[in-house]
Amino acid sequence: MAKSKKLRSVADYDRARKEASAQRNAYEARISIGCTSCSASDGRALLEAFQAEVARRGLQEKVLVRLSGCHGFCAKGPLVVFVPHRICYLKVKPSDVPEIIEETALKNNVIDRLVYRDPKTGQKCQLESQIPFYKRQLRLIMDYNKRLDPRDIGSYFAIDGYEGLIKALTRMEPEDVILEVKNSGLRGRGGAGFPTGFKWEFCRKAKGSSKFIICNADEGDPGAYMDRSVMESNPHSVLEGLIIGAYAIGADEGYVYIRNEYPIAVEHIKLAIAQAYEAGLLGKDILGTGFSFDVHVERGAGAFVCGEETALIASIEGRRGEPRQRPPFPATKGLYNKPTNINNVETLANIPLILTRGGSWYSHFGTRNSKGTKIFSLVGKVRNTGLVEVAMGSTFREIIYDIGGGIQDDRPFKAVQTGGPSGGCVPAEHLDQAIDYESLSKLGTIMGSGGMIVMDDRTCMVDVARYFMSFLRNESCGKCLTCREGTQRLWEILDDICEGRGKPGHLPLMEDLAHCVKDASLCGLGQTAGNPVLSTLRYFRDEYEEHISEKRCRAGVCKPLIEYRVVAEKCVGCLLCKKACPQDAITGELKQAHVIDGERCIKCGLCYAACKSDAVEHVKSRDLCHA
Amino acid sequence: MISLLQDIQEAFGYLPEAALKVVSERTGRPLVDVYGVATFYKLFRFKPRGRQLLSVCLGTACHVRGSAQVAEELGKKLGVKPGETSADGEFTLETVNCLGCCAIGPVVVKEGRYHGQVTLKELGGLVKKDGSANGDGRAG
């Protein structure tokens, strides 16, 4: 990585940018290895293998190997993309590396077994842009990821990074910046969807000698990881958005409040900040414009409620992360009682785009009231898990089926959960709903930070509600009685229902309680804590009723309600379930029907998952038949 | 205050009482206040951790793919509940809300190394004392 010189003027910046892009273009081939989830699946080992191979063949001058940002197709990671051809290899292992260098880097041959093959048509896609997962996305933010090395500010310069900041500082008044963001129609990507331009304006107009701006990177929603990916992949874009925001509202100090559970994101943002200081893009008198701004990183300590603005502020101040009454809003009285603006990671990553391309360009994407794109983390029982960026207004069907490739193992779709613990589940009848802030709220859920957890017929909706309530009762800060006790009681009732102790009066009681928690709690966590129950009751009441009156769990998840058995007529005697059983509870010889010993069975479900002929089924537990 | 506590935990593996007393003295905040902050956040431990840390992700995506069973099974194998350390001091079992590797769930992290799409069958290898399963971090 080239050590960047301090830039003292816009002319210095222009020179640095040209140098960076010339340096990049000097290589004949560039190999980008996707980093985030892929580093969980050995992206770094792959990088080392590539570097060693390139060095062994003495190709350092010709071939640039780098760890790039996240490519998003996490189900098939680690991904390797070749520039200029843009050939894309999936699930690459270190042992594939010598062949890739020999065949693709040197001879321009494509290695067939590493390219994407459509599971339905069998058609092969050599280029990333041909893969259906990518073809149907609109990747305004994510597309930069594969084009840069998140640890190198030079590679961000090479794609015209920090141009938006330069434009703001040299050619725009703070009010113009706010107007541009207002025109873009950008709304907060952290959950509530408040228009960003207006939020900035409130803080700009607030009286106070010094102001703060905070980047909220405390991505707490379980099942959502787009903020982690953006921070890890393109930390400078977030930082640039933050500096532009600081200029717009008149802040001289900023914080990045980031989850401690994301070690790579912490490392990358810290590195980006250090590089920006070194380059003169942070600190005193940025590029000679007279604007000064400092940034600090604060790590969270594992409290979900700290995603709430006032709790986050309390946490930075070194107190327990308990929310407080609003107003006063942070815009007038926030961190250390100074006017404070808080924006989510993805919101800030949109800002450089809006500044360089213009607010009206940005507002062309999306629906009437929700502009631009949104990154969703498409996970759960869907084939192509990963990060998906689409224009607002795309439908669930487009995301789950066209991009996501449908449900794993072609099982029936049951629901998709959005908005994290504050959100809700959307059933199959609304698959064709166009997604924006308003439509989701009508469906009884929220956009949230963009988690999209797909569920199939083997997911029990009562268990899902219990899961979220268990999460919420653990994460409730305890300040409000309704939230602290309400989530606990709701969880107890849900646990009763899942364990076979449900009673007919439970459902109306839960509805009452959920409304009470919503109505009488202080912060966003409490006010939405009833949603997991209310939304599953709204669409899946029959499943609840089955659990209570028939003691039956159709998904086969609630263990006390089920028992496994082998259907002798369907069993081909393949031994797969027998091998899978950790209890040795299955007997039977090859090509003979197997039998499960109910006494030894611990209902782990491994046999059920292992069976290829659907011969293992779950039935109502005999213990409960007489109940 | 929180970064201070984080640094102490990084150095000792947990927050020893003596260290919290020093924090209270140096910052001028009452000890009860320091404890109040430390106990609020899930990250902080008040007992020493085992030589190896096993974190099971309980995020939603991992949940629908069976992480609750993974945590239960690991607990059984080690004879501990989440938050506890095995009798031989080798393993501490923890659960976390979400690690953000949702696409490759269920996920278990053993000493900073991510194991994606773990199956119940693989768990035996993860809790071997010699750490022989360290080398097979599976690709998602």
C-alpha cells in the first residue's frame, strides 16, 4: 500500500487521484478476492495462496492480487473476480490457485468447474454480470466493493472517492448540501426511515457552538449484516458521507459507534480514519478549505438497545445504554448535551453518490416516497444467500425467487421476516408486494436495517415469535415496566405454547399484552416489541391454534409436540438416517426399512434432514395424544 | 468508560474486581456505578474464561437453520451452560446475538476462527482439546 502524502489543496487531491488510477491501470490483470463472509470462509488463506503463486512465477509486476470488498454472493464465497475480463469464479479453494494463475491469468482460459452454473437450466455464466443473482440487482453502493481494496485509500481515490466531499467543501454552502440531500429523497436506512436531509437541517439550525455527528454502526438486528459489509468493504465511503454530513450540519467532531462483534469492520474503519488523517481529509483545515473535523471510534459492548439514538449517546458517554425521553431530540440536545446528528452506515454510504451524481439523479430510483436502493441481507432458507441491493419498490418475489434462486431444496415458501425483532413476518400471499417503507408498514412489519430472513414449511412461526421474544426480553434495558415485564410474560406464554402447555385464553391475552407493551414503553425497542407476536398472530393464527388445541407443530420444530418415525413404505433402506443419528436410535439393514427407537431418540431431527426419500416424518407426540 | 473496560477485558480475559476498583478510583466514579455499567453490557465477563472461547451465533438466520440445537449440543458435550467454562478450564461457551455471517449459518466461532454451516456431527471435533478441528474452517 502506497503511503499517501498529505493533500493540502484540491490540486493535490486531483494529482493523487490520477496517480492512483495510473498505478492501478499499470497491471495487466487484477484479481479481486471478496472479503467479508468469505473471510469467515477462508478468504484470507486464499489471498495468501494467490500472493505466493504470483511471487513464485515472478508475476508481481503484471498481476495485482488484492482482497477486495464484499461481492455479496456469500452462499458461493469466496468469490474471485478477474479484471479486465470480469470472469467470476465461485467457491474457490487455495488448491485451485495454481491452475487459475496458469490458465486464466496467463492464457486467458476459463476454468469451467469454477464458474457459476444455473441449477435449473445448467447454463454456465463466466462473467459476474451474467449470473442471475447479480443481473437483477441495482448495485449503486455494492458495485464499488469489488473495485477497491478496503485497506487502501489509493484504491478509493482511483474510483473518484472523496470527490463528493471536495465538491461540497469547495463549491457548496452547507445549506446547498442539505438541499441536495433533501432533493434526493434519501431516508434513514437504520430502521425508522426519517428523511436524512430534514434530519440534517434540524441539527444545522440548532443553536450551539459545537455539534457532533455520529455514525451508527451498531447493527443489532440479528440476521442483518449489510452495515458490516459496507464498513468492511468500503469504509472510506462511510467516512466521506460522515465528513460531508459534518460540514452540512456544522459539526467539528464525530464518532463511529460500531459493534464489537465485527472485528474486521472495526479494523477497517480505524485504518480508513488513520489514512484520511494522513491524507489531510480529516483534522485541521481540510484541503485548505478552512473546515476542520475530527473522528473517533467507539466500540459497542453487546447491547441491542444501543442502536436507539439516546441509548447510543448514553453509551458513548460511558453510561448504561438506557434510552431517555424525547424531546429534547438529539438534534438539539444530544451527546454531552450538544446538538447531535446520528446516521446509519448505509445512509452515509449513499451521501457521496448523491453529492457527485446529484439529488435529482438519485431520486429517479425507487418509489414515490422511498428513493434510491436498499441493501437487503437475504438469508435463511433461500438458495442464494447473500447481500442484495435493489431499487426500492422491488417485490419480495423478485428478491427471493429471481435473485435468491428460490427456496432451498425447492421446499414451499412460508414467510419472510423483515425488520429484525421490531419487524414482522410477511406470508406468501404478499410475495408480489412492492417493497418500500410505507408498504411494509401496512403489512405489519418495517424496513428496519434490511434483514430478510426466508422461512419454509419447516419453520414454525410460534417458535419464531418465541425466538424474537427471547431476544427482546434479554435485550430490554429494564427501564420501562411494560417492556421489561411484558416481553418476559410474552416469552413465557410463547414457551408454554411451544412446549405443549398452551391454553385457549393465551392468544387474546398475548394480544392485549403486546399492545400494552407497544403503547406504554418509552423507546423504539419497547414500542415495537409486540410486533413479532402481533404479526405472526395476524398471518399464522391457525398455527398457534394447532399448537394449543391439537398440540401439533406442523413444521416439526417444537420438540415436545412431535415424534419422528420412519414410513416403511417410503424407506429405501439407504442407511443415511442411521449414520446421521448421534444416539444410535435407528436400527435397520441396507435396503430394509429402518425403525426409530422412541426411547433413545432425542428428537434432534438429523434423520429427518438426512433422508432423501422423505421417509422420515414427524407425527404428533404420543405423550400428548391423551393430554 | 466502556473502552476502558474493553481494554481491561482484553488484557485479563475478564473484569477482575481489583481492576474495577482501580477504575473507580481513577475515574472518580463510585464502584457501584462502574459495576452498573459493566453488568449492563453483554460483552463483559466477571469470571476468568477458558483457554479457548466458543461462541455460538443465535442470530435469526442461524436460528432458522438450527443454532439453538448447536448451542445445546455443545453445552451437553462440555457439560456447561452458555456463559460457563468447562471443568478442565479448556473451553468457555458463549452465545452471541448475531455475528453478521448470516449467509453461512449456523456459525460457531472458535478462538476467532469462523466455522460456517456447522452440523451437529461436526461439534465433536470442535471441542477436542488439542484443537485439531482448527484447520477445517469450512467454506460457505
